[in-house]
Amino acid sequence: MKNKSFESFLYSIGGVIFLLLILLAVNYLAGMARMRVDLTHGGVYTLSEGTKKVLAGLPSPIKVRYYASRSEQAMPVALKSYAKHVEDMLSEFKQYGKGKVIVEKFDPAPDSDAEDSAGLDGVEPQVLQSGERVYLGLAVSQLDRKATLSFLNPERETLLEYDVTRAITQVIKPEKPSVGLMSALPVFGSQGMPQLGQQPTPAWAFLDELRRDYSVRQLPLSAQHIDDDIKVLIVLHPRDVKDVAQYAIDQFVLRGGKLIAFLDPYAYFDQIRTPNNPMPMNGGQSNLDALLTNWGVTLEKQKVVADLRLMGRAGQQSTPTVLFLQGEETLDAKDLIMSQVGTLVMPFAGAFGGKPAAGLTQTVLARTSVQGELKDAMQATQPASQHIVAVGGTKVYPVAVKLSGKFKTAFPDGKPEVKADPNNPDEDPAADKSKDRPHLKESAKDNTVVLIADADMLADQASVQVMQDLSGQRVLVPKNGNIAMLQGFVDLFGGDENLIGLRSRVGQFRPLSVVMDMQARAQQSYIGEIQKLEQSLQQTQQRINELQKSKGEGQQFIVSPEQKAELEKFRKEQVDTRQRLKQLRKTLRVETDRLETRTKVLNIVAMPLLVALAGVALAWVKRRRVAAR
């Protein structure tokens, strides 16, 4: 009787309302319990351990004011979707903050208090083509300190967690550590000379990124001393560096300073001008020979590394001297930084050799594949067809190394003599800040020096994609892990190492290693034949030229029947050779494109197909069991 009464209640209006209330309660409780499974490679949608450590170490609560326009008409669909992604990530920050992360959400509608608050926080509106003003930014504050992300550009989605976490560290650690930068490249930008047709240039992207967390100090290549407050020194392409500056670097390392040096035997982006040649020339050489020799390290002069296995693109052509490094084959999986950078792109890199000096240990951070070869720098920009790499070679070249241990001075006789230069106050002996300092002959403790055989990798053309946001401002989007690698080492040596893992999450592009292997084999199969045809074409052209020159003066336009037949033969051979060469290059492109397409299709289609077949098989098995019962 009771069961019938309960059943009647369920089918009544009151029962329906009761069940609806239960459903709402279950939905509410389920919404409070945030559960999500991140199946992406590398956990793209999961907070990194570095962020969790930063949030766990918050000394006092911080406030995050998030401004996002909610108008259906104003916000574009793509921007609205990204705003929801930002909101979800801020919820993750709040959850792991355990009460110390307060998130406030605002809709800065026109003429509202929220719009005034956004203006006070420095969050700027973006003007759409329709004239509508939309907001998508946030401000992080703690007491009287504040850091603002004026616009969260969707193009920097892979850097979202890093940008927010960095803003948090800026307010809880307001003092920026000092980093020194010594370079022959115009990394700080230039004012330009409009009267000579030279336009102003902005600072390089990596410098802008470093300046967000560090006080970056420019040091000349003739510096006599490196101040004590500089804990990390970046030396980028030290072309024509003075001996006195090498001595300053030497003493800096001996007293415990951390050195990150980018050395290049062929710096493509080094625009060199001379009085006799005002037009810029590429390809300057780095010089840190006094220190490298003392450390037992060599850098091949005017030699760059070519590797068909790791070949990238330079402009419209595939170039084996533009290296794409990724994975354990080329990057040290045991190193904290290199294991997380994703992909490195190194244009026209050199190679290190030698044997570390006594007391030092060398670790190879990045290397070529077994198909690496050294090429003359004059061949650096040549396409793949101009390079022959031995099939099944066994030579691996280090392109980045780390030296660890106790360093000894490269200047046992003390500081080199400094001659006064009225045009350069840095070379004035009276301005020497180190003259009263003792000369160090050996480091008191173990130290670390990082050497990278490429400077071009930090140029904007190689490391970032320059875009514009809705208001026309320049936005820099990383194309690879080049800048993340530098920032990682700077953080490790002198900053907040919790940010290391966040910066390394920038790279979403992962080249297909199977395709790379197939392309390398295809290149090796065709390149030799292409070169033979090109040589045959050159010889045919040379024979035609010689036949023309063999005629006497005034006879160039008189052709005998025999000469005519010979010319026709050579020209026909020339045309045939060009046709075969054209067809061979076309076949090479088709083969490599076919290999890449086939592999991508297998990766994209095979897994869903396997899952679908597994589901069908499981359903069939269940149906058979039910039928058997």
C-alpha cells in the first residue's frame, strides 16, 4: 500500500516538483565539485607545478580583477570563447590559491562604474571595426602593488598561464634582479637616421620579455668591469670584443656570476657596415677565444652545421643549415631547461669541439642528429639540393653545451693593459672600477657557464611572429622555444625558477618525427641525381660558350653546317637536361608532400577509427551475451 502511495506521489504535480528540486540540487553540488580530465599532450589545460608552487607560497591574499565585456552584440564569437577560457583558468588559480586568490569579475559596459574601474587599473578597451569598444584584461594587486595585463590577446593563448603567474610574482616580488647584456647586435633597437633612409627599429622581442621580470643593463664590448649586483650575464654575439672585456667576463665567472653566451661563426642577422662598404653585409663571427681556449672549448670558424634530418625552412626553400631541434635525440632530456623547451630553431649554427679543461665537466645540451656535417659558411643559405649529407653517418655535433666545475682565469698575468681612448670613456683607465679589486685566479666554488653556438636564434625573424591586436598595437607570439630557453636559464640562475616550466609551454607545434625521417631519406635519394644533372647542365652551357668563342672576330654570326649541328645537339641536350631536372625536383616535392599527408591522415583518422571499431566490437559482444542469456 505504501509503495502505491509513493508511486502516486511521484506521478503527481508535487512529485514532479520534488524530483526537479533534487535534480537542481545534484547539478549545483556537481558544479561545485570541479572535475576535469586533461588528455592533451603536456597538460595544456592543467596548471603547471610552477604555478602551484607560486600560489602555495603566497605570503598574503592577492586580488585579481578580471574585466570582460559580456554584451552579445559587442564581443566577437572568437573573443567571447577565449574570455570563457580565461575565466576557467582563473577559477583554477582560485582553487589552488586556497583562499589567498580572490577573483572579481567585471563587465565594463559603457558609462558604468566597471568601465571606470578598468581605466584606473590600466585595462584598455579594444576598438572593433564596427566601432564597438570591448574589454578583455585583468589586474593583479596586493596592498599598494599592482600588475596589469591590459589586453589578453588570444594569439598568446599558450602563454596565458605564464602571463598571469608572472603578474602575480611581480606584485609579491616587486624588486627586479639585474641582468647584464653585452652584444654587437642592435638588440636594444635604434633611433635610425631618416636622412640616410634608416628607420627606427624596436628592441628585440627577447629583450622585451626579459625586461618584464628583470632590470636589463646594457654593457659595451669594451667593458672593464661587471658590477656585483649583476648575477647573470648574457653575451650575445661578441664580435670584436676587447681583451679587457674578456677579462671582465673572466673575473665575473670566477667570483660566481652566471654566464650565458651565444656565439656564432656566421651571424646572419649581424648587419656589418664598413667605411669602404656602406651597404650592410651579413655573417659576422663571434669572438670569445681567450676564454674558450682556457676552458678547452673550440668553435669552428666560418663553419656551420647542416643536417637533412633536422632541416627547416629559410624563406621559400628547405635549408639543412636551419635546424629544428626537438625530443631526446637532440635535446638533453635530463636538463631542467632543455627538457621543457619543446622545439628550438637554430639558423646557421656552429659546432663546439675540444676537451674541457681540468676541473671542468661538459654536458651537451643540444646536438645534431647522426646526419650532421660541417659546411663552409658561404654555403649556409643554399637549398637542400646543394648539400650532400652522408647516408647513415655517425657524426653528432654539439650546438649547445654546459660547463660546470671550478674555473681558472684565462689571464694569469692579470688585467690586460688598457689604452686611453678619448672617444670611448669605457676604455679610460681612470674610469676602471676594478683597479682596487684583487685579481682572482680560480673560482672559490663550482660554477656553471652555458654556451650556445648560435646568435641568430634570438632574432625576431627566427623566434617570434609579429602580429597586431584589435587596436593596431604590436603583439609578439613565440614560434618556438628559443626565447623560453633563454628565459629559463636566466630564471634558473638569477630569478624565480617556478616560471621555467610555464615559459616552456609556449610551443604547441611539434613536427612529425616520422615525416622528418621520410623527408630526409627522400632528399638523400634525389639530391645526388639532381646535382649530377645540374653539373651536366653547366658543362653543356660551357661547351656552347666555348664553341661560340672559337670563331674568329666577326665570325660569331656566321655558322657552318657542322657548327650548327653541334650547337643544335648541345642546346637539345641543355633543354632535355633542364626538363629532367625540373621533373626530378617536382617528383621530390610530390614525394615529400605525399609522405607528410599520409602520416597526418594516419595520425588524425586512425585513432578515432580504432575507437569507433572498439565501440562497435564491445557493443556486439554485449549483445551476444544478452542473447545468450
